[in-house]
Amino acid sequence: MTDRGALTALVERLGGARVLCVGDVMLDRFVYGAVERISPEAPVPVLRVGRETEMLGGAGNVVRNLVALGASPRFVSAIGADGPGERVRALLAEEAAVEAELIVVDGRRTSVKSRFLAGNQQMMRADDETQAPLEGESVRRLVDAVSRAVAECDVVVLSDYGKGVLCGDALAGLIEAAKARSKPIIVDPKGTDFSGYRGASVLTPNRRELGKATRMTVDGDAAIVEAARQLVSDCALEAVLVTRSRDGMTLVSARGAVTHLATEAREVFDVSGAGDTVAAALAAAIAAGAQLDEAAALANVAAGIVVGKVGTAVAFSGDVAHALHHQDLSDAEAKVSALAPALDRVDRWRQRSQRIGFTNGVFDLLHPGHVALLRHARAFCDRLVVGLNSDSSVKRLKGADRPLQPEAARATVLASLASVDMVVIFSEDTPLDLIGAIRPDVLVKGADYALEDVVGADLVQGYGGRVELAPIEAGFSTSATIARMAK
């Protein structure tokens, strides 16, 4: 069994991982709303739309996971000359760590998956896409792009969603280009014929895919191992990593070694995108120098995180590190978050129809006035996010002798309060950018502020949110306390 300490050290090395991802990119659209009546036109529910979100899907979700883990991905895929393709390009441009090359194919429709949800219940999914193999010039351009990128990467991951990027001549050319550079090739496969992946390093099918590809039973450990060994032999692989949902994973190598990994998930809410996380974590770990069994163990931990989230999700390196030694971390420390994982957590709360509240401050010496403010703020919402001024921000606002406590200490004390669900440190003089990123449903400040003086009030009210002024406990002030201490 892989040592948890070694895996924690491995997480810290993922920042140097250079991974090339190639596959079918998609645009995932989520339309959220509420159902309150049945249509008079047909016996179907009417969804009153509340909000819509878009994110990279398919192979794009592998890239999102690589970024979340701290890796530096290169990405090659194909899109249509259409609006969704431009949206995919824009979303990739927002990921500073990603260098992408998208082959535009005339007449091809970029894959769009639109999901319509009422609360947490998915009502329908609508797919708009082209499912056809790339041909001729498009294949040549794809293979040329991969041949250029593979020289600068340590591992290649092929994410196959059966839309045509990884087919026939294109797939053979990609594997040949990677093998010519002696780069490990991780494949998240699709379909029932895996012969096209022959010569890859590791395949990561789920249990159902393994059974269909080998035409063998996959009920129980022994049957899964036998089927995986058959696949290793048929496709000249180094190993097969079988994902088994609630039953964890099984790693079978060409040398005969078998490792069963128990699930790391505490609760399974949604397995969507878990295969993307496994492929990304496995590739990033190998690129960071891990042995295959270590990489599989890390991928298992990452998969356990994403199946506990609703929707197509990612596992951040901080999530993985926390999961590896959560017993040694206090709940308070777990509440303190960087912006990217904070936004991910806020999105999960919203998917569960929870109202998000926000307040901010320096909180240098936490006193009863602060506690009362936070308690009142929490009463306005289901989840309270606190924006905390960084040390540099406090010095600019209050002078060189402040803060008295460093930001890490202030954040930990704040996060220990039951009324606070998350603390995000910001370095700007005001929390306006942070408010714009989180888009809280309720913005809360103390009643000693006038509404027109509350930073972000116009922004929040502009998109339909509320601003609340919470009562202030008289007689408490950090500045007054400091003055008394000085005397």
C-alpha cells in the first residue's frame, strides 16, 4: 500500500508536470431553474430558468483537472467554425496555464451538451454535435500539432469521447508520434473496440467498458483481473487501471502485479467526469516522476473527491492534499481557501440551491462585535463567505504597524467560527473583484455603513442580489483595544 506521506509529497511535485492532452473537446452547458407547473401544450414540466453556466467538457474537462492539480497542460483538439467553438476557445484562453491548439474543421459542429436541471434533478440533456472521424487535411494538421507539442511534454493523455478526433489514421498517428519520443501514453477509452489503442501505456476503462471491450464477465475482483489481463495482452499495454465506482479501482500490470484500491469517496453524489479526473491525475503524477502504483493511488484519491461533488467537477491539489491527511488538519484550516477552489465550492453550494452570503473585513483582533456581525450575516444566507484583507492590504489601509496578527492566523481564527463557511484572502484594497467573482446572493456589512458606502452594493443589486446592514454591538473596536493596550 502506498504511503500517504509519499502521496502528499507527490501532490507538491505536480506543479512541474507537463502533460499533453488530445481528444474530443465539448462545451458543457447547465441551465438551472425551478418547475412550478405543467405545460398546457403538452404533459411536460415548464422550467423557469434562473441561471446558466458553461464550462469545458469532454477532453476539456481533463484539461480543467490538470490545471486544478497544478500541472502545465498542452491541449490539441478539433472544433467547428461556429459560436460554440469560439466559446471553447475563450474558455481555454481564461486558463493561463494552458497552451491550446484547436484545429478548425469546416462543416463540423462543435459538441455542445446542454443539461436542464430543476434543483438538483436533471430533467433533460440535449446534444448538438458532429460525430464523424476527422479526415484528410484535418488529420494531418492534428498529428502535426501533436508532433510539435509532444517534444515539450512528459506524458500524453488521450481522452476519447467517440466524436471523431481519436479515430483511425489520427489515433494511429498520435500514438506513433508519442512512442517515437518515448512518452508514456494514458488513454481514457471509448466504445467496444480498443484495438486502435494498441501500443499505449495505460488504459483507464470503467468496469462496464472493460466488459464490453473484452466480451468477458466483470463481476467481482477475480473476473475484473482476468478481463484486464486479456486487454493488456490484446493491446500490448503496460497496464490497465479499471475504475469501479463505489468499489474503487483495480490496477493490473503486464508484469502480473495486481493492486486493488478501495474507494476514497465518503459519499457518491455524481460520477460525471470522474474518468476525466482519473486520467488527469494519473498522467500528472507520472509526469511528476511517480511510479504507476503511486500514480494510481493518487488518481483514486482525486476520483473520490469529484464523485462527492455535483456535476462535472475537478479535484484541486489542495483538495487532494487535504484528503490525504484530513485527520491532521482542523476543520478551520479546511475552510480557508484560495479563489479557484472557493469558486468551485460556491458553485457546488449553488447546485444544491443554497443562498450565498458575503461579508469582509480585517478582523485583526476578533472581538464580540465581530462575532455578532458574522452571526447576523449568517442568518441572511445558507453559506457565508468572508473576504479577509491580506497583510499587505491591511498595511496600506491602516499603517505599517498593522496588522497585529498575520493573515494566516486571522483566517484560522475566523474559520473556527460556526457562522463562517469559508474564508478567502484578498490582496486588493477593496473586495470588489472578489465580490464580482463570487456573485453572492446577499452582501452584508455592519449598520455603521450607509448603503451607498458599501463596496460592491451596486454590483450585487445590479444582478438581483440583496444588500443587508447587520446590527452592530456597541462598545467594541479593534482600534480602541489597541489604544488601550498601548497605554
